Amino acid sequence: MGVVYRVEHVAMGKLAAMKILHPALTKDEAVGRRFRREAETVSRLSHPNTVQVFDFGGFGGTLYLVMELVRGEDLGVILRRDGHMPVERAAPILMQVCDALEEAHEAGVIHRDLKPENILVSRTRDGNDFVKVLDFGLAKLRDQEDIGQVTARGALVGTPFYMSPEQIRCEDLDGRSDLYSLGAVAYRMLAGEVPFDAATSVAVLTQHLTEELVPPSKRRPDLNIHPAAEQVVMRAMRKARDQRYANSNEMRRAFAEALAAITPRAVSPTTIMAENRRQTDETDGAVTVQGKRLRREDIDAYERALELRRKLRLMVPALALVAAIATALVIAFRPVRISDVELEPNNSPAQATPIASDRTVRGQIGKKISFEESDRDYYTFHISKETSVLHAELTGLPTMDLKLEVFDSLGHKLSESNIGERGESEDLPNLRLSPGDYYLSVGQVWVSGQAAIEDFKNWYLLTAAWHTLQPTEESEPDDVPLLAVPCPLNRPMRGMLSKPGDVDYFRPIGDGGGTLSGYVSGIDGVDLRLVVLPSGISAGPPGALPSGALLFDKGGVGGSEKFDGVPWKAGAPAPLVIVERKDPRLPPGKRVPLLNPDVPYALTLQLH
């Protein structure tokens, strides 16, 4: 959503954190008004377990928040390093999050993006974990009317691993949506794994809607997860919100009871909470390890001091602007060094190795970052003028299982390929990209509790090619109705089914006034089927055929499919035509070799 700076109050020398929101969130006045409304509400939250917002505003079209600076680590970093947490440590952390949620929900603020990365953990003087919840209400700035529009941008409102079913369905949310997300976070803490996982964001969202939740103890029987803690997680993550905890206070009590059942002679959670609050009160609302917090009057004093000095500094912005323009021109015209070999260090987007289209680069997964985290190689490229299609291929390494990911300039993951096993290649055949900067990431598939692998002997080969999107070319994402690809009539549309159970939606171009027919060519070794949703028939839940849908499935493995006689009245919405890959449904984490993911089919639609 933006960039966070560590800043210093000039007059007082106190430290704070300033979040500068990305220009994409501030490009119109409506977003600015919404930001001020949300920021004003969030700034009234004062719970010790909530990151405090001291000031907010805009300057030159840029919106900013000034918040307390929290020293410590986010929970995501801790979990990636440690793998999982025992209940004795996890429960007090989760209870403090419940406390923060209670105040926010009473104020009408729904977090909407509760995840480990938004939970900051520091230590009190006596060694206890102290929690600060970050970014209350800010996810709403990215909210849209439907999940399809958000998926089309590659920027989901929330994080797929932790989103509630009602948030995925774009229904009105209440505090129980946050409780579902917190249950998913608790699952990740106790089991060391997310509750649902798949190759794409859409697949993860589908699992939240339709798949039965596997209890943490069955997912990780080696961890001996206590039934009392597991019961809290399973109830919090029920798909029907009225079957979950009624509020965060009720969920907090359930965590406390689970902790008491596990450690009956330990210091009670209530005592820990009281001690944390006592330390907070003694330091005027801040945790001792944080130091004193900035207050509203601090900001007012600073602004008054600035006003007195402003006339003496009129020339400074002009000189700074000239310097910034000169620097930008130098950077803009500096030649980009394209390399055929990865340029280390390149384990972050800021250090990414530039690559050119259709030019192979080789790299190694060398020195690991930590015990569980392998070396990670980033590559960057630029799409200049027109919407393009990316095709990326990654050869395998005999020593490890690799995955290939694509990110945009804001850090949103757009797609990934994680189909192959150890030594097998990965392929991303037809990802649609708008003009802008993008990043490819190559790394070892992370397995909780297992040591990362270093391989200084073998090289992988990465080839990324992109070209302008053609009118008769299918591109991803197109696996929900709102992202259906426009399909011209009487011209073959080239498409690919590049992942298990892949689904491609097409919407014929035209005004109707006849009957629609269609033909799709076969793919060797793959069983296809065609589904047609006539005008006025809405798509049902993922994996289910709605009433009125027409199914055509006679060709078998490697065979073609066709249909005809589907009515399309003049002026009526176009029918939807769906090409599906019929792969067997497998348990989560189970993978089989995927046949011909980059072999195209041809779909031809005609109006009679």
C-alpha cells in the first residue's frame, strides 16, 4: 500500500513511523475523502495493543499517516524463522490481538487484512511477548465492488490465506470476518502451515469457500497440538459466520481457557495482560521497550515551529526540486545492464537482476538466508506501452524443488508456478500484464521445519518472453466470469490450460440475434470439457454447475468438444463459454505431473 519511513520529530528528537500511501490509492478525490474518514476513525483507537496513529493528512497529492514506531518483528518473520509456535506462547499473542479487535469492532472498524505481517511482536522487560496490531481500516481503501475487479488488478482486498468466505463473496462484513482471519493466523502459528494452500490466489479463495478445513492436529500430528487450542481454531474458521464466536472477547476467553487447560499452574493470561497494561499506564500509554510515544500536542508544537521557519526556507524546496529532477534525468537515461547470469546479491526486488525478453539467464540457489529460508533470486523487466502476455520457463535443479513467482511493482503476487517436483521445470505460459515494472522470483519451495538447501554446483535456466496481447489470444487471469476474455466470432481463439483444473472463461463479441455454436480442439493426454452459461444464467460456486448450465463432454482424453444451438437474443448479454481441464481432485499438497500445460487449444465460436 505504500512505503514506511522511520522519521524524527525535528523539534523534540522523538522517533515515529510515517506511511506514505502509494499514488495508485490517492489518484482521485473520493479516495482522499475516504482516507481521511478512515484515518480519523482509526486515530481514535487507543488500545495498548493497537499501533497508534498520531497524525494524518496530504501534501502535493500524497497522503500520509504518522504512527508510533514499534521496535520488534512482525509475526510473519517470526513464523518463517521458527516454523510454528507452542500453544503456551501462541495463546497470549492471540489474546492480545483479540483485545485490540474488541476496541476496534466497538468503534465500527473492521481490519479486513488481519495476517501475521500486520501483527508486530516486541518484548516487555520481563520477557513476555507484547503485541501491536497494525493497519486497522486501511485495507478498506483498496476495497472494490467485487472480488473479480480486484483479482484483475492482482491486488486482493486482504490476503488469500486469511480471508473469510464472506469477504471473498464481497458481502457486508462485521467483526466475525476478522475472527475468521485470526483463526487462520492461529492455524498458521500452531501448525506451521496455512489452513488452505494452492498454486494460485483464486484456488486458495475457492478452498476457503468450498473445502473442509483439515484440523491442525491431523495436518501436523508430529506437533501434538492440544485439542483445547485446536477447538478454538476450528470454531473461529467455520464458514458460516453465525457459527463462529460472537465477538473477539468471547474468542479471547476461549484462548484463555485453552491455555489454562494446558498450563494450569502457570501464570494466568489475565495476570500477564494486567502486567502489560500496568507497564503501559506507567509510561503514559506506551510499552516500556518502545519509549515515550508521540502525542497530538507534539505534532501541534512541531507545526507551529515549522510555521515560524517557513519564510526562511522558501528557496529550499525549489533547490531540492531542481536536484531531484537532475537526479531523475540521470537515472532515467542510465543504461540498464542486461545480464545472462544472475548478479548477486539479488535476493530482494531492490537488487533484482534486469533481464530482456526471450533471453535466457542462468542462476544458482546458493547461500541460504536462514536455516529454513533458501537463497532467492529476483529478476526485473519492464512492459513499455501495450498490454502484453508473459511466458516464463524455469528449468529444474536435481537437489531441490523450485517455484517461479511473478510480482508487480507494489509487491502483489500475480501468479506462480509450483507444479513440478524436485528436478522438474516450472512454466508460466500466458500471464496478462499492463505496462509497468515487474519481478520474477526463483526460490526453493519452503517446507516448515526442514533446512533450506544450498547448491553451488548446479545452474537453473530462466527464460522470460513477452509480446503484445493479440485479439485472438487467451491470457490469465480468466478463471472467473468477470474476467472472461472477449472472443471474436468466426476466428480461432488460442488458449492454454496451464495448471491443474484450469478454467478459461470466454465472452463472445457481438449483439446476438441467433444461435451460438462452438468447437474446441483437443490436447494430447488431456480431457477437456465445454460448459455454456446461456444469457441470464449466473455462474455458481467454483466447481459447481448452476441450474441451466449446458455441459458438453463427449470427446474423452485428447479429443475435441463442440456445441450448437445455444440461443442468443438480440441485445441480450452474451452467453459465457467455459473451457475446462478435467484433472482429478487431489488432497491439499498432493501433486502429479501435469501433461502439456503449454500446448494450446483453439476455440472457435460462430453465430448462426
